[in-house]
Amino acid sequence: MSGSIGGDLLQAAFQVFKSFKTGGKKVEQAQLANIVGVYEQYGSVDMVKLYVIRQVGRGKISREAAKTLIEKLERGYSDRLIELIGLVRWFYDAVKDRKIDLTQVNTYEEFVSKFVKGSGVP
Amino acid sequence: MSVISRDKVDKAVKVASTLISRGVSMSQIGNIQSMLMRLEARARMGGLHAEREQEEFECIMRAAAIDDRARRSLVEAIRESMKEASSRGESPTVSAATEMVSLIAWCYDAINDTVIKEALRTAGIMRIDRRTRPLVGRMADRIEDLSILIKYFMNPSLLARESGLRPKQGPIRSRRW
């Protein structure tokens, strides 16, 4: 990892996760691996943006999810793409066997709080 | 890892938008792609001289049943890509051609299936037919590089407005008052 994971990156990852989970179409976790794969294959964040836009047209990623991810990449997280997607995968893993309603959850702290309180029982 | 530069992505976006505006279909691009891949496979197996490889590449591009302006734009982008690969000492250079065509195909999908379709949808146009096809060309012509593609992806109604459409009202010129 290129640096410490601070609150900003966690918040950004949570927002991406939320958009992936609650957008018009829920994004499968495999898409995250594909995004990392594209980045590793081409070494270019631009290719990731292009890939994500293409996947919207193919119905694999919702428009909202793609917009959120591209916004994050345009706002300075492009050099931490692997960490960002890595954290999104952790969020996916965390809710794997649980049903958590994310509609009222807006921050990483709220997510943790909801998770600990057990409102998301398997 | 083959690093793809921003310039190359921008060039691919421009070529893809030209192909769309000139009415080239995705299946035609797929045909070119598969012929180049077969050529690459033969070149990799060592059965072709560089000269012969170049000749066959030219032949494939001449034989492609696409509009001339689209062909020129496509050939120019591929040649540039092959030249770069050659200067880096990569062999066979036709692999740079297949990579470029794949990149153009991605851009084509992103422009056509994601951005333009959504822009048309915001204007109330749900399908592309003879009447709406010129609009697609006009929209594609506006997309000149990746940053413009992203701008219109983020705001598809902007593309619709700038192409002469109004939200939910269809083409302005053919609207019935």
C-alpha cells in the first residue's frame, strides 16, 4: 500500500460501495476484480474510466455507481485506485451474509455503527 | 504490462466517434479485429516477414467494407500505434494494431451504448431509426476525447441539448407544434 488509509479514503470507499449496492442495478462483486484487472493490465486510470462507462452500456454497472467511482477518480483518488477498490471489496465482504439497509446510511461511521448495533442481522 | 497513454485513449475516442458518425457498425469493427488477430497469430508463430505482415495488414484494411473517411481515420490511428510499437522494438507490430482496434471497440461501446443512448433517452427518443440516425452522428461528432466523453457521461442531457434536442421533446426540427 502506498500510504496510510485515512478517513477520507474510507469515506470515499464507502460512498463508492453504497452507490454500487444501491444504484439502479446492484453491481456484482466480480466487477471490482475486473476494474482492478483493467488497471493492472493497462496501468492507466483512464482505461478504468473508459471500462466503467462501457460496462454501464452493457448493463453490468449502474450509471449512479459509475458516476460515483469516476467522480472519486477525478477528485484525487486516481493514484490510490487499488486501495480504494480494495476497501470497497472489504465492504462487500462485510455485508456478504447480512441484509443492511444502506439508504439512510451516509457515512462510514454510520455504517460501522449500524453494523455493530446488529441492525443488520443475517 | 502494456501501459496505455492518455494520448492513445484520446485518439481511440476520436476514431470511435468518427466510426459512429460514419455509420460503421460494431460487427464491422469486430470483423476487422478478428482478421487482425488471425494475422497476429500467424506472425507470432514466425510464419511472416515484417514486410509481408505489413502487406497483409494493408490488405485487411483495404478490404474492410467501411466508409472511406472512417477507414482513413482508423488506418491512421493503427499505423501510428504500429509505428510506436516498432520504435520500441516490439514484434510483431501487428499486435499493436489489434490492441488499438480493441481500444477503439471499447470506446465505440462507451460512446454508442452508454453516452449517446442515454442522451437520446433524456430527450424522449427510445430507439434509433432512419429519422434519428443523423442525430447519433451529430452527437458522436461532438465527442472528441476522453474528457469530453466523461463530461457527457456525467451529464447526458447536456449532449442532447448541445445537439439540438430538448428534454422529453424529441428532435426540435421534427417536433409537431
